[in-house]
Amino acid sequence: MLEHFFSVPLDPGRKLQQQIQERIIEAILAGTLPSHEPLPATRILARDLGVARNTISLVYERLAEDGYLKPVKRRGYFIDERYVREQLNLKPETGGAALFPLTGRPIDYGARITMSYKAQRMMVKPTDWRLYAYPFIYGQLIPDRTSVSRWRDCIRQAGTAEHVGNWAADLIDADDPMLIDQIIRRILPKRGFRADPSEVLITVGAQHALFLAATLLCREGTRVGIEEPGYPDSRNIFLSRGARLKPQAVDGNGMRVTEDLAGCELVCVTPGHQSPTNVTMTLERRLQLLAAAEEHDFLIVEDDYESELNFVGKQRPALKSLDVSGRVLHVGSLSKPLFPGLRLGFIVAPRPLMEELRVLRRLMCRHPSALDQRAMAIFFADGHFDTHIRRQRSDLAQRWKTILQEMAKRLPDCDVTMTTGGSGLWVTLPKGMDARRLSAIAAKKGVLVEPGDVCYLRDNPPLNRIRMGFAAIARERIGSGIALLAEAVEEARA
């Protein structure tokens, strides 16, 4: 019976001991192994699996330590029935069912839901995007092998006796002081400003920071200025708080600053690289926005998205660096340029707001993983983050040049919004073309692009916009991918 669970060959890329242990546990919990018979002798199972006998001995010993097996002298290892019953006893006995009969009446969950979040319009990426030959999708990247290796070292170092005391305990509402110090000394000065440790809060990614800010500062009817087009999740976060949104047009210089901002209590902006167009807000616009904030008395949430990825000219300082009155809440990501799935970000805010944000985060999730915080702090302290950004900036700059050249050569009637960096392009297709139809045609050719209509708040958005990322595709594949996209465009004209 145990043979069934080893019908699939073991993965040579993983530790054999761990794989064998997992499969034996699976067999035990499936209830297919007789508890009155011993498991195969170590010599026999080792022979059948083609592994060392010592490997099987270690597996059995570990399973006995974990409670799944019990050793019986001169007979071998048997399943510990009592322990396994405890593991499988997920449904309590219902001896009192006759006294308290249950009808199983259907529940109307919809009537209890206060708001349908799934009804919101948002970007949807296929879960199997890695299987596509040409994934021009935004927000994903090809992991840097050097950084993966160094991150592994930092995780290992964080697990040593020197550091374990800093993350093993519940931090309650605090953060890793080492990571806060690294942010204050290494990140914020590059963005043109400094902060006190009490003004910095670690979050589960930048989006968590946006959610915290919206939860604290928005109530039903709060007027919030947002970019149009803009980041769909940011828009949906504010809508979920009951905010009344005032879309502000975006041009080549960033979000326009007009009298439409009058009456706003909050404005959310991405000045570093606007999402989704990737344009950078000019210094003049930034100063205009800050002046408008003082004139109309609103606060600003600055999402400093991809600010480190400038390929042309110098990196512009953050909007926060120009703020003299404490109106800007600065949001940054630690994981997006490194490993997006790591989900670490931060928010810098004036102390009166930070005191509330810290308690709000405590109620929501207490704090992000303290182990990840310490590993990230070590990653920064050892200089790995800075060298990673330099490599990434150089690599993406080459892909950026390549994709712009290929777009100009193969899709001359498509208008690409010019930028100074970032990891994506905002493309206007020929007039009358439906981006959703194009994306469906392109997907059949192995090319993934994202329709851009979801980035607009208005009910009748332009349908001929697409967003294209180039961080998840190798440079040498860009040309052939754009060639196939050009074929899809021709088919979509029909």
C-alpha cells in the first residue's frame, strides 16, 4: 500500500529525506496503512526507493519524534493510532443530535455582506502567466539569482542565536529597530528627506500602507483626488471606505493640478513613476500640488512607486522632501523591486498620524513577519539591496531600450507614452481597436498584455489602451514577442 504513494519519482532537486517523510505522512493520514503491521524495514524500503538505508532510518526516527510512529523493540516502527486519530478527528461526534436537531437551512450570505469587494473592477492576471512564452505583464519580475542567494544567506543569518531574540517574540505593535534604522539611513536620504524612528511604520507591502491610510483618513463621503488613469487597487481601497473620488487627468508631466482639487480632503498620487502611465511628475507640478494642498487644506498620500528605476537623468527627490508643513504621507515598497511576493513596505507620516496608524495596524495584523523584517535589515546592512538595485536598473534599462525599439519598428501606429524609466509601458492602440479583444488574440500566441480600461474610474473609458510590463520577460525574447503582438494587432483590425 505504501508503494502507491511513491509512484511519482522523487525530485532530485529537493532533500530526499524530506520528500520521503512527507509521503509517508500522507499515507498515514490517508488511513491506507494497517496499524497492526510494522512499516517496511529500513533496508527493504531503502532498496525499493533506491536511497541509503540511513536516510530511511532518519525518516522513521523523525516521524517517531513527531508522534506519527512508535518504535517497538525487535519488531520495528508502527503507526501511533492514538496520535493519528487526534490528527484526523476534525469533526466532533454529534451524540446529542436527537436533542438538538439541525435542519441545514440554507444561508443567504449575500444579505450579510456589507459590500461586494469582488464586484470592483481590477486588474486580473492569469495564475499560470509563467507558462506563457511572452509575459508582458506588469508587477512581476524574473528573480535575480545573485539576490536570491544572498537573501537565503540573510534568512539563515537571521535564524542564528545572535538574531533570534529579535524576531521570535511577538512585537505587538512595534517593528524591528534594525530595519527602521536601515530605512532611515539608507532609503529616505536618497529620497531627499529624513525622519525620526517614531515616524516610520513597516507594512505588509505598499498596498497595506495605502489601506491603512485610507482607513484612518476616510469616512463615508470623504472627497479624495485620484489620478485618471490610476492604480485600480488604490481606487478600490478608497471606494471601499466610502470615499467620493475626484479623478484628476494625467499628462506627460504627471497628474494635473487644477481647481478641481478644491474641496478634496485627501489626494493620492504616484509622482515617481505614475501608475499606469509611468510618467514622472515634474518639479513644477510637485510644487503646484503642495501649494494647492495648503490652499485647499488637504493631505497627500505619496505612493513612491518604482522611484528607484530611473534610466534617464537623475533620480528625482520624493514629494515628501519638498513638504514643509507635514501634509505628505510617504509610502514605499521594500519588496517590489526585489521579490514582490515578500510583501514588505513602509509608511512615513507625521507623529500624530503615526500613533493612530500603529494602533490600526495592530488591530489588523499586529505587525509584518519579524523574521522577514530582520532578514531584510541584514540584506540592507550588508549592502545587498543597493547592489541589487544597481543591477536591476542596468538590466531593465537594456530591456526598456529594446522594447521601445521593437515597438517603434513593428507597431509604428501604436503610441507609447514616453517615460524616463520604470518597468512598464502605457500604449495607445490604433483608434477603434478593442484592447480586450487584442489581448485574447495575443494570448493564443503566447503573448500576455493587459487591457488598460480598468485603470479608469469613469464609466466610458477608452478601450484602446494596454499596459505592458517588461520585467518578467528576458531581453532576448522581447523582439519575437513584439513581432507576435504585431500579428495580433493586424488580426484585431479585422
